[in-house]
Amino acid sequence: MKVHPRMLIPALALFVLLAPDALGQRRQSLADRVAALEQQANAPSPMLDLLRQMDDMRAEIRTLRAQIEEMQHQDDEGARSGRTRYLDLDARLQRLEAASQPPAPELVVAPAESGAAATEPGMPAKPTPATAEEKAAYDTALGALKAGQYVDSARMFADFLAHHPNGLYAPNALYWLGESYYVTENYPLAVEQFRLLVERYPSHDKTPGGMLKLGLSQLGMKQAGEGRATLQAVVKQYPGSDAARAAQQRLKTAAQP
């Protein structure tokens, strides 16, 4: 069937009129869909909020960890500095005590009936002259202590005493062995060394300081009665000495509530 061109004119006119409306509706539909998607993207999401919170927490943890590490570093530096100052003051105290105390008399060993040397129970034998090897071993141990290597110094002084129990430096080694334990708050072992020093060498110039540290170690072990009694003995036996003054000060501090 042949359609006359005149019959197509109305249809074309209707298409021309309706086409803009259809395109407009399609554009509006697409615009609405895009707007809806954008709204969904911008809307708060619990999962996104949780992820943001986790990121913020991670950043805060990193900051806190850095602050903690810095505080620990400062604490370590302060502890090392405090120990160094403590050793310096202790060395000055020992020098002052050595200058104020008379020289320790030599122990006279009476010969036994059999002709062999004998000593009273609990008393050390007469010190023998120090050899170069003994002096070097003592200096090495003392150097480790001054460097803050307390575990090494304790081992070295203990080894020194095992090889030179009656040597010239034995009283000093006992004192510094106790000091190696005292600085690291190993009070039970410190008590053993300081007590041995006091018992074996009552007239040595290290004994006042050793008795002072014995009392302080006992206080460190929460043995308040024994510690106070020992400090009072320091004041009584060594009046006017730096050890006695330090003991008096510590007794005043211990008496405070």
C-alpha cells in the first residue's frame, strides 16, 4: 500500500512536538539518578566512619608510642646520670674518710706452737704485698664500676676476691663488690659483702662507709629495725665522720612519717 506523503506530515509534526518532551524526561531521569548517587556517596556511612576512626586511633597510638620512647630514653639518661653522680660523691666520701681516719694497723699473726702461722677465728691473714697482676685486676674491676657496668664489675670483684682473698686490695674489693650490688638494688647480696667487710676489717678506712651502706641496704630490704640499729652504730662508732653525718641524716629521714 502506497502512503501518500501528505499523510506523513501530521505524524512527523506529532513526533517533532513529542520528541523534546521525551528527551527532556529522559534527561531529568538521568539527572535524578545522578543526584541520588551523589547523595548516597555523600551520606554518612558507618563503615567509612569506622575506618576514619581507626586511622585516627592508629595515628594517636604512633604519637603516644613516640612520646613513651622519648620518656624512657630520658629516664635511662637520668638514671645513668644519677648513678654517675652517686659514684662521684661516694668516691669523695671515701677520700675524705681515708684522710680523716688513722692508718689501719697491720694485723700481727702470732705463731702457733707447731711453728705454723695461725689467726683468730674470723680475722683475715696478714695482707700480702700487691703484685702488678693484682693491681691490674683491681683497677679493671673498679673501672667497670665507674663506667656503670655493674654486672661486670660485680663479677670481676668476686673473681678478684676468689684469687686474692687476703690481698692488699681485698677490703676495697669487698666494699666495691657490695657497692655493685647496692647500686642495682640487689640488697641481700650487698648486705653480705658489707657485713663481711665490717667483720673482717673493723679498722680499715673503708669500714665506716661499709657499715653505712650495710644499714642502707637493710633499709632497702625493708628491715627497718636492723637498718636503724646499724646506722646508729655508725654514728656511735665513727663520730664526726662523713659516714656518721650521712647516717644521722638518713635516720632523720626514716623517722619522718
